Amino acid sequence: MISRFGATRNYEMHLTERKGKCDYDVPRDLTPEELAEVERLVNEVIARDLPVEAEVVPLEEAQGKYDLWKIPKDVREVRIVRIGDFDATPCSGEHARSTGELGRFVIVSVDRKDDGLLRIRFKLREGAPN
């Protein structure tokens, strides 16, 4: 979403075992074709079966490399979650061991929240990500 559609960051992410939602500050609504492209790209990453690993680094090391806007001011160490060579981001949540464990990513709805953020709701279905 950041590299393809101009979002500056993911503002919120909530994921349970089989469904989730992400909020982005995308400046416009996405077309059905663009949403299909998002599904395709996410499923390509899932199909790569990338390892998901976490490490704790000093705050000073993380500054300038990662978006730390949600990190409390008194934190001295930051947990960084890496998804193979695809992404690395601060996160305190639980994660799969690899992207291949996720199944197929399917967008179920897209809407605008009151604050203008684009919310994408999705499900993770059983089976290969195609």
C-alpha cells in the first residue's frame, strides 16, 4: 500500500487467526482492479513462504530505520519483526513462523473510517494462495 498507492504508513492493524483489518491513509478510493492487484501481491508474498522472525534492538538502532510513531517515549528497546526480505517493522504482537502458514488472502470489504483512513477487511482462507 505504501509503495504502490501512496500511503505514508499503516495506521492500524488487527489480525486474528483467520481475519483482520488494516487502515491506511491512501488519498483516494481504490478501484476493483487495484483491490484485485492488492490480493494478488499479498498472495504472492504468502506463496513465497518467507520466514517471520523477531529481534529486539536498542531504540537508537531502530530510529531512522523504522516508523516508531506508536512507540512510547520511555521505551529503550524495540521488537522488530522481519518477514523474509519483504518487510521489517516494529511490532509486539504474535506472528506465524512463515508466510506460507497463512493461507489465501481475500479482501472482504473496503470503506472509509470517520477519520478518512481507508480500512481493508480481509479473511485468510484455507488452501494455497494461488
